[in-house]
Amino acid sequence: MTKRLGPPLYRHPSNPILTPAQMPMECTAVFNAGAVRYNGKVLLLLRVENFAREVSFHTATSDDGLHFTVNPTPIDYPPHPLEQEYSSYRFDMRITPLDGQFYVCHAVWITGLGSMIGMAKTTDFAHFEPLPYMSVPFNRNAVLFPEKIRGLYARLERPTDEGGRIWVSYSPDLRYWGDSRPLNVPTTVWNWRKCGPGAMPIKTKEGWLEIYHATAKTASSENYYLGVLLLDLENPNRIIAASKKFILQPEEVYECVGQTPNVVFTCGAVEMKDGTLNVYYTGADTRMCLAQTTVPELLSYCRENA
């Protein structure tokens, strides 16, 4: 990582690390990938769009977290009954290891109803078992915490389609959710419009470290940014620190030009063996990119700029 002034999130010089031209299938966009460690490798769960803008999900694996081999066969994930009844598509997987298996949270857009949360579990990332419920509209951008909190499952979510903020909800069984509370993230120039969870929360001694996305309107577009929060370990409704400064904004051509201009967006981060935190993010809703930092650096930045 090359040190520089400003936020402690450093673009990898090989960016973008996955582009449509590199994919082993018809592809116009590869983006918004969940990320996790699996069988000693880094695994990405990629959102892939073809020339009809149909969405499929493919795994990609890497020994070094940089060079990925993409599986050309989509994952096997049967549709929920509600998805069979209406025209729908899924997007933006987040992955959480929990209870000896892996859970994915994702958004489902159902024509005529709107966006809602779907969930599934897997042990092999080839076959997925849908959980027997979906949230009501509008909801999206959900991610599970990697352990129970006060005996309950917990998730971060953004329960609105236009605008909105991050909420925390709890469940005894991953089916029924409630006791929902909004996070009072301090409003700044860059996060006032949308504010939603990004990567799975990272447990530290000081609290849950959450990399999130936010947007603000500009004269020409709605720009996406990445920010960082620190949440209380036992009560993640409480913000311990929230950096008033973003950690990444769209600057490079691969972040500013594409399907959706001026977007940096993450669905997953993986801590490597050497302590490097790999943050996998999207550039312009078109290609996958990599930025790197460490958990201690993010913690310090979050506290110092709260």
C-alpha cells in the first residue's frame, strides 16, 4: 500500500481487478460483490449482467485476493414463491459466516411491489437454500452481523427506496424481525441523501466497525461515497464514532464512467493473513475494484474525525 495524505483507503494499482471483458460469459457489467474467506481463499459472489440486463450470480476465488478465477456456471438459488408469482430480479449479495454456514442477504426487486430483502444459506457457494420469508417493501442493502448480540441475530438495513438511513433490526430465528432502530449518523455534505450498510460489520475490541455507502446530489449526478462508523458491541444502535470525512469518493475514470457514473460501492471486505483489509468495491456499476487499508487505520481515522 502506498501511503498518502487523506483517508486511509488506498486504491490498488491493478484496478479495476475484474471487468466485463475478463469474464468467461456474456457480460456488460460485473459489480457489487459480496466477499468472504472460504476454504482458505477469498471468495467473491459477483453480480453479473448480460446484454439483456439479466442478472446472474457467479463465484470467483483467489489465493492472493487480487487475481480471481471466475466460475462460468451461475449459482443454484431457487426462487422464493413470491418471486415466482411476479416478475423479479435479485441484486447485491452480502455474505456473513454464521452458525457454521454462510448466509447471504440481498435485495429483490419485484415488479409492481418494489424492493425487499431476501435471504438464503449455503455451505458450498454452489447451492443456496432460500429462507422462508421476505421483508415487506421497501427495503434493501441488508447485512447480517457475524454473531448474535444479546442472544439475538442482528442486521443492518436501509428500509426505504429513495433516500433513507441505516437501521438495526433483531431476530430470534432469522425469520421474524423487529425492535428496529435507526442509526443517527451525523449528516454531512456527502452523506445526506442515501445512507446504507456496505460490508459485514467487523468486530474489534472497541466496537463494530462498519464501512457504509452514502450519496449526495451534485449539479450533474448523485455521487456515491464510502464512510466508516464504529458501533457499540452490545448495543449497535449506539454510534461510538462516525467519521465526518469519507474514506473513498469517485475520482478515477473507472469509477466515474460506466453504467452509473460517479459510484464507489462496497458489499464486502476481507481481512488478509498479513492484516491488510481488502475492501472490494464497484466502479460506476460496471467493474470490480480493490482498495486496501488495515482495521487499526480505519479505527483511528473514524475516531479522529468523529
